[in-house]
Amino acid sequence: MKHLKFFLLILSITTLLSILPGQQVFAQHRLKGMHPQQQIDFVKKQLKAKKEPYLSAYKALLVKADSALLVTQHAVEDFSIPGFYVDKETHRRTSRALQVDGFSAYSCALAYQLSGKKKYADKAIYFLNAWSSVNKKYSQLDGSLVMSYSGTALLISADLLKDYKRWKSRDVTQFKWWTKNVFRAAANSIRYRNNNSGDWSRLASILADTYLEDREDMQQNIALIKKDLFDKIAADGHLVEEVKRQGKGIWYTYFSLAPLTASSWIIYNQTGENLFNASRDGASFKKALDYLFYYNQHPEEWKFFKNPDTGSVHTATGFWPANLLEAMNGIYPSPQFDEYLAPYRPIMYPTHDYAWTFPTLMPLRLNGYQ
């Protein structure tokens, strides 16, 4: 009897501790995807102290989130996207529905995490619910690819809102169905490709796995990334498949490294495995980033094609490869990167593809946020 009373006493104390304010986090979803909890807590601390460049970056985010409050959703039943090089105009126009809604949801979800204001979370859920209830399929040559590189924003948003109690259970169930049967199905249909298409689809699939807590599929994606990573990155840093794209070779180098590094960041958060330190025969992420950085500034020396396209300053806050380099500056601190990026901060990338969208506001760290 005494043993039973002692057991019940311990049980009651344990139950009480589990609901104390300081202990609630252990019962909640701890973010470990694109924006781990440590990162969010770190940024909130910087904002409270009014530190730059976080404060300016946060204000820029709120401008986008406040604008998103006025946006009406554009979900379609069939996300039908023709091949870019078949019909560029239609490709861009039909892709925009997911890109606008994805960025709007992402802006609002992140604004909610940093501000606590429910109006942002409610609006983000509005977009998530719209796509999960309306969109049933993808089609044409680039339907799966654009779903992968633009739909990432919806999955990052969903992860940020996973514990939001005003997201109704039936809507959560519907979103999980869509994530598994439409979004991840689209991604997994092309994840065996050996170029940027495969890189984006694996990132999309990893984000879905994170949200669905599907460890088995996550391991399949990790195995795929590790298997061909150093078949893609050459010893001097060029990306073997992407430099074949004639005048777009520098762009496609960025377009491959963005999802590769984003996937590696999520893998680190999920498993602790650090692909950023991996190398083979001199090839590494750092070598590839240095290669991209140099030739984006010296395109006349690019040996694969004459006069290749480069990233340019389209707006004060968003252009490639600045968004990628800003994110990676947290992994590989570089005076050269810093000097290049400083005039453009806070950097935001609000269009087209969503891996490194708010890199100034949400910095990366491998050894904790101190």
C-alpha cells in the first residue's frame, strides 16, 4: 500500500510539472525544420533588444505580412504548368498562383511566430486551407517541379503553425492529406533526377517528411542526397550538371545549391548530421559557394559559355545569389561574403523559389544560438 501511495505521489508531481508554464514546451511541437526553435528564440531576443540588422529585417517582413492580409487565395484544382522552355509566358503566369499564396502564407506564419499576433497565423492558415481543399493534382511537364520549388513555402508555414490551436483539426487532417498525396507525391515523382529538379524535389519531400513526421521517407531522401552530392559538385566547385545550361549556367548553379543547402540545414536540425562539413576529393559546399560567388562577379571568366546571366540587384531586398550567400554566411563566415552583402541588408527573396527567403532575419548557426 505504501508503495502504491508513493507511486501515485510521484505521478501527481510529474503531471503537475508537465503543465507548469516553464515546462509546457516539452509537451509541445518543438520546431526542427527550416526554422528550429532555437533560431526563433534567438531572433526574438535580438528584436527585444532592438538589434540590427534583425530589427530592419523584421520590419521588412511585417510589410510583406501586412500586405498578405489583403491578398485573396489563388488555389487551383489542377496545378497545370507547361515546360518553361516550351511556353515561358504561360509557365510564369500559372506558377504565380502558388508563388503568391506560398509567400503570403510564409510571411504571415513567420510574423506570427515572432510577434504572437493571431491575425497573421489566421491568414497563413487561410492559404494553407485553400490549397489543401482545392488543389487535387498537378500536371504538364513542370507541374511537379514548380510544386516542389514554390510549394516549399506552404510546408514551411505549416511547420511554423503546427501547434496553433485555432487551426481546426479537420483542416489539419485535410492539409496532411494534401501534403502526402499531392505535394509530396509531386516531389517524389522527380526526386531521382540528378540535377536541380531532383534537388528541389528532395527539399520539398524533406519538408513534407518533417511536417508528417515520416522518418522512413526522410531517411530515403537523406540517402539520395548523400549518394550523389559529390557527383554534382566537382573538385574545383563547379556544379557538373548545371554548367551545361549555356547562358543560364550561373543561375542554375544557384538554383541547385539553394535546395541542396536548405535540405542539409533541415537534415542537421532533424538528425544532427552535418553535411556542411562533408567533402570528397576537395569538393565541398564551401568550394561550390566560393565558385558561384566568384563567377557571378566575374562572368567574363566563365569558361562554359560566353556572357552568362548573373544575379543582379532587382530590388533593394531580394536577388540571387545574395539570399543564398547571406544564409550560408552563418555557416561559413566570410569577410568577402559580408562585404558583398552588407549594402543590401536586410536581404529578402520574395519570388519564384523558396529555400532562403528571409536569410538576414533568420540566421543559421551550427553550434547553437548564443
